[in-house]
Amino acid sequence: MVSGFVVPGLEFLVFLKMTIRPNIINQYIPNIMKQNSRIILIRDDITKLNVDAIVNAANRKLAGGGGVDGAIHRAAGPELPEACRKLDGCPTGSAKLTSGFNLPAKYIIHAVGPVWRGGNSKESEILESCYKISLEIAVQNDVSSIAFPNISTGIYGFPKREAAEIAINTVSSFLEKSKQPTQVFFVCFDEDNYKLYYELLRNK
């Protein structure tokens, strides 16, 4: 394990096996890093995780789309679009809560990230707001474990390194002031994002 990280002990691995994915001990140990016991990096499919809440990289209409948004809508089932319609959209930089429906997660927090427009349209502040408001919603709903995707780094074009820095710094700052959530997962689906988060968390 890379210097600066706590090697997961038996208690932590049992927690992961029982709560996140049944096969995680055998399949995912090389992809897990634990920092200060609350921030965990994993490369996995966010729709499969058995956490209290997963965050969806949503659009303003909360209508489902491509990437992680489409994957979550497909996995959650037909009740999710109806629940999203009742929310009447969501402003960019904010987030709203629904049930997880057919997902292992109890809740979905739909966070609307910014489209990258060159960096001069307050994209960084808006992305930071997505993470902060998602965490605030998590606290309000007694969420102990939450999983974030890489918001805005897909079709919205946000530079991956800058987005990762914002995610890590915002979450770390929030956790310094709040006892909840007790576990925050950064879930990377692609290798590029995983390597960036690995490097940034290692040097944190």
C-alpha cells in the first residue's frame, strides 16, 4: 500500500464485505485506499454499491441521460423518472434527493454539475457547491455512507484533475467540521480518474 495510507485491517475489510460488495475482499482490495478512516477511493460501478446514498451526476431536468446518470436511471428502475418529475428540475450547482428504488442504496442525491466553458464562468465554484450541498443533504437525512462519481468530467467536459482536486478538498473540508457522513467513497469508473484521485489522495 502506498505510503501515507492506512492499510485496511480485518475490521475494515469485513465492513466492506458486508456493506459495499460481497466479493470486494477478493476482487477490489488493490483498488481501495483509506484516509483517516473516512475517505475511500474505489474503482467500481456506483450502481452496485450498498451504501446509504449514491450521488448522481444529473442534468437540470433530472431526466436521465448518458454516462453515470443513464446507468443510475436504468438500474433504479421506472419509478425513478416519476420521482424526478415531481421535483421539477434542479438548478446547476445544487442537488435534490430521491429514493434509491431498485438500487442497493437507500437514496440517490441528484447533483447538477457545471458544463465546462473555459473556466471563466464560475465552474469551479459551482462544482464545489455540488459536493457541499450533496453532503448537507446527506447529513439532513442521516446518511452515514455516501458514494460520489466524478461529477462533470464526462460529456460536460470539466478538466479531470481540477475536478478531482475540488472534490477531494471540498469533502475533506466538510468532514473536518461534521461527524457525518462517517464514510465517503470516491467511485471512479475509468482508469484516468482513478489514477488522478489516487495521486491526489496519496499526497493529501
